[in-house]
Amino acid sequence: MGDMQGSIFSAVARGEVAFAYEIPPWLFFVVAISVIGIVWIAYGATTRSLPSAWRIGLTALRSSTLLLLCLLLLRPVLNDMELAQQETYLAVLIDDSQSMDIRDMPEGVSRHEALQEYFSEGTGILDGLKEDFQTRIFSFDRSAKRVSSLEELEQLGEETSIGGALNDVAIQLGGLPLAGVVLISDGNDNSGIDPVIAARDLGAKGIPVFSIGIGEEVLPRDIGLVDVRAARTVLENSVFRVQIDLRQTGFDGDSADIIIRDNGDTVVSESVTLSSTGIQQLEIELSPDREERIVYDLDISLKPGEIIEKNNTYQFLVDNRPKESLDVLYLEGHPRNEYKFIRRALKDDSSLRLATYLRTGPEKFYRQGVESPTELSQGFPLTQEDLFEYEAIILGDIEAEFFTSEQLNMLESFVSKRGGGLLTSGHIDEDFIGTPLADLSPVGLVEEKFLPSNLQGGLRRGDHLTGSLFTPRLTSIGLRSPLIRLSADRETNRSAWAELPQLQGISVTGRIKPGASVLLEHPYLEYQNQPLPLLLSQRYGAGRAVAINTASTWRWQMMLPSTDQSQETLWRQILRWLAASAPSRISIDFDKEYYNVGEKVGVSATILNAEYQPSNDSSPWLQVIDPLQQVVDSPLEWDIEEDGVYRSEFIAELPGVYELLVDVPSAAGEATQTGAEQSAAMVVTPSLREYINAQSDWDVLERISSESKGAFFALSDVDQLQEVIRQTPNALMRERTIDLWNNKWVFILLIVLMSLDWFLRRRKGLS
């Protein structure tokens, strides 16, 4: 009856009332005037005189009763449209991912249990929808699949793809009269597919999406990892950083322990104070203790009352296997302490091979660290191919006349095209001004005679300002840089630098170039209002250039105990950073930082020719060895939109470590075996993405409904859903006619009017 009342009132408001026995409006108007006139005259002829107000009121009351009876005799009817039941289809999409098992609803109820309470068969809204529509129920995670009842939901999906599910429904129910889609979800979409676009496509077909939000938009008490980043490959004895992003609610100011384990053994444990300001970024330094691929487990200690436990853990892989050493070419113009101590610093570092060419006198040179009798036998390499075999070059105190113009151009190509690293140490010959080396340097080169008199003298000793003792000053960039870090703790690092022996002498050149980063500077000497830079770097083309404007870093070792490794650490870090940036002939990249079981892994291989330029005529193959040591070979296809880039993909069906090998047969004839193949590894873990950023996202659901011209409902307002869906444009309707005289409200109105007329007449003593 409630529905009937709503229909009558809305129909009357729309002006859809008609009469079964139609009469001309003017005739009904004449009848109405006649009735009112007769009643007025009748009340004037009563045996008792009536005051005017009473006569008017009684006349209006009796006339209304008589006119209502006249209307009913004309048989008023209501013409309305109603839903044609079971003639239109309705899709119900229900989120069946792992996040629906989160217990953030009132009284600790899970999202799925709350859904069951409102939509279970026999007691829920779903039954009402089934009465009106041919209902098709789908569960979805990565994709949508048809289910017959809510009992088939398992909350096991490792990914939520709302956009994919909407597209699946549009395909599976294509061609059917679809009134709309009911989407029941927490909105936690993590597939990378934009669901708003899919909703917009449905809206263009006249199919609205009615979304129902489940879950809390802010988790009451939870600590969760958002992202973890770590280098997949590290050099021997290197310290690498693990960057951690976490978010918490309900634990402001509390402390939590972050623990990194290797085979169950704790290798790092740090306590952090939890912040309430969005995503909290942390950094932990770690050094692998064995030469192999290591899978680390990262855990954040659980706090009492946490809503989700599974988002506190993460796994990442680091490849610490022995690697081919990086080749560094060192050219030195004369024997000096700096040369001796640089060689000593790198002596026991197997990750770097230092090939040196030292001039010991006129036309006399001394080679060290060479791998063959012919290496550096002619001095600086004469061909680009020979030069490109190195990853980094150090230029000591050597004159410009040592190089030909062609060799200087090769040096520029080594950095800009090969992607190699260049380091200048100490004084730079003025004759390099106007050569490619001046372009490579991160600081401008100026002739000494154009410098202020107080800065002339360069590295000379004595009481000259530029040759005096000084303690380098760390810049803000230097404090954060891993190149010159002596301790992971910032304050300890600052103190360690303050305790190093003073340096003596600084080489003064020109102004710092705009793109350069200064890590160390002179504490008081300036040139053109800029502190004199001591250590600075810049990007140049594909490579890097570093300048160390002193020749006295040997003092850091000579004047400290022999057990102190500060000087060795600094030189190793700088040269590793410089050399490691040089690309190999084959490099392997992945389309994501980490993968979960069942995900598609996108692999790309960048292949360079002998000139280290992209090669588009290679025929590379990808070999994948899964955790069960099963081997699959497949060709990599050239990406025509990117020179030198080849791609392939596979499904990671098992958890564990995957070994990948890219082999380039066409390169074998022109390069070493190392240049013809490259390996990499990745770890696949059970999916935790449903527990990362697991709070409900009602904004996504609201935009989905808005773009499709549907409506959004909170779970508590879902009782309004059925009536709204009945009015959808695609729902098939049929016309219905309702007799108004047969309505109880008309009968009640007639009784009220007649009773009131009788009561008032009796009160005035009328018959």
C-alpha cells in the first residue's frame, strides 16, 4: 500500500489524472456553480438564522462533499508507468578480494560479513531486486565470474580490478536489456586499470552503475607498509639503502621496531617513532654478509589492536654474487702521494680493477694493473673501442699536451655516449681551456692570471691562502650523499668528517656550473661569492663527471692509525658510484619493483652495439628459470618505439626466486662472452597488495557512479537502492491504470467531510 500511495502522489504531481467518463470542462464548471448556489440558497431557507461565517463554512463543506461525489461518479483514474518485472536484467558485482576480509566494520565485523547481513538471501535487499529484475550475480577480483549465490564468495582474490570487472560484465551481458549494474566494494582498486573509464563507457550506453561502499575510509588502528625499495644488485662489500614508506593510523607518537632478517636471523633492527603526517619515509642501511642472492624479510612489529597484520611484512632480493670487476683507467702525470694512496685504497677491492699509466720521467711511463701486455702500451687508448672497455677514467696531474685532439673528443664521447665516469683529481692544466675536457668538468676553467690575487697559487704550499691547511665543509647535499658517507647516522657522519686530518691546498678554477652538485667546499675561501668547491659532480650526457680539487686526500690515511679505513672507504665509494653508472652492453629491466604470485612480469632488455649505441638488429633470447628449476626459453621482441629495447613477458605462477638470462647470439662474434649475455634475478612473493593502502576508497566509487549517471550509497543507506534502480532509463516499463474512487484515502476523506457537516449542523440545531 505504501508503494501505491507513493505512486498516486507522484502521478498526481506529474498531472497524470484523467476521467473514465469525460465531460466538457465548462459543463463540470456549470454543475459546480449550480451545486454551490443550491446549497447556499438551502442554508438561507433554514428555520434558524445563521451568521454569515457559519453559512459560508457550511456551504463550503456541503458543496465539497457533493462535488467530491460528482467527481467519483465521473470515475477519476490515475495513469502511471510501473516496472515490468522480470523483463529487464540487472548485474550485481560483488568484491571478492582479500581486503573484504578486513574487520574494520562496527563490532569487529568484516566487510564481507557486513555485506552478507544486508544482502543475504531471504532477509536482504537482494531478494527485492530479484523480484523486479532478472538478476545476474558476479564475484570479482582480477576479473568477474558468475556465481549463483553469496555462499560462493571466498575473499581470496589477490587483486581488485573494478574496471576489468565492469568491462567483463559489459561483454558477458552484451545484447541483453541491462537496466544497470550494482557494484558492492570497498573501492580499493589496485589493478592499474582506470575504473572510471569503464564506468563512463557503460554510462554512454545508458547503463548506470549503482555503487555501494563498504568499510572505513580511515582504518582505526593499523600500521602498514606502502612501499619498499632496495637495489637489486650491489657491489662487493657495498652498503646499500633500503627505503621504506609506511602509513599508520591510531598510533601517533608510538614506537615500532623495523626488523630485517636473513634466513630468520636479524641483521638490522631499528626503532622508529610513528608519525601522523601521511606517508612516513624511512631509510635503513644494510650490507650483505655473503656472496650470493639473498632474500631478506622485512617486518614491522605488530601493535595491539591492529586491524591488519599482513601488511607489516615484505620480502626483497639483493644480488650479492661475485661480479666482473669494473675497469678504471688512471692517468697520472708524475709520481705523487695521491697516486700511491689511491692505488692503496683500491688494492683489496675486487669490484674495481685500477689500470694505471704513470709518467715517471721524460718519455718514461709505468703501467700497473694491466690485464695484458698490450693494454696501455701506447698510452691513452688510440681507438674508441679500446677506450670504451673501461667504465671510469681518473685524470691526475697531467698536461693537455699528453692528449691529441682526437683523444679528447673520444674522452667526451666516453662520458656522453658510453655513459662512463670521469674524475679529475687535483690541478687541471690551463691548456685544457677550450677543449672537450672543459665541457666535461663540473666547474668552469679560468686562467690563473684572471683570478683574484688572493686565489692565485693553486696547490702551492706555504703561507698562501690556497695552499694552507683547511677542514672541508660538508654541504647539505654532501650530508645526504652516499658517496662520502662515513656513517649511516647523520650526526655520527658529521662528527667523523670533523675528526679527519686537515687537507692542504685547493685548486682554484672558475664558477660552479649550473647543473653541478657540490658535496664538499672550502670553509672560508670564495670565488665570485661562491665557496670554493672541493668535491662536486654533474651529469653529462649519459655519464657522470666528478672533480676533486685537491691533491692531499692522502693525508686522511697518512695521519690516521693504519686501522682507520676512512680514506679507503671514500675513494671506493666515489669510484664505485662513478663506474657503476656506465651501462653494460646488455641491461635487464623489469616493469615493476616487485611481483606477486600470478602476476605478469614484463622484462625489457636494452642492447648496445660496440659503440654503445642502441642496436635494433639483434636476436636476443630470454631464459627464465623458476623456483623449481624449470627452464623456459623465448625470444625477445624488438620494441619499434624504442631503439635497442627488446621485450618479453611471462606469468610468475610460483613464489620464490626467478633467474633470468638474456643471450644475444649476434653479439658473440664482436664481444666477449660477458658482453653477449646478461643475467638478473627477481623474487616473487604471495600478494599483499590487498592489505597495502587497504582503507576503503569511497571517492573512487562515487566517481564511478557519477560518470555512469548512477548513484552512490553507503551501506547504511542501501534500503533506498531498490526504488532508485526502478527508475533507471533502461528498465522496461508498462502502463497501469488506478481507479481513484477505489482508494481508501478518498473514502476516508468523504467520511470526514460528511461527519464534519453532520456535527456542525447538529451544533447549530439544524435538521
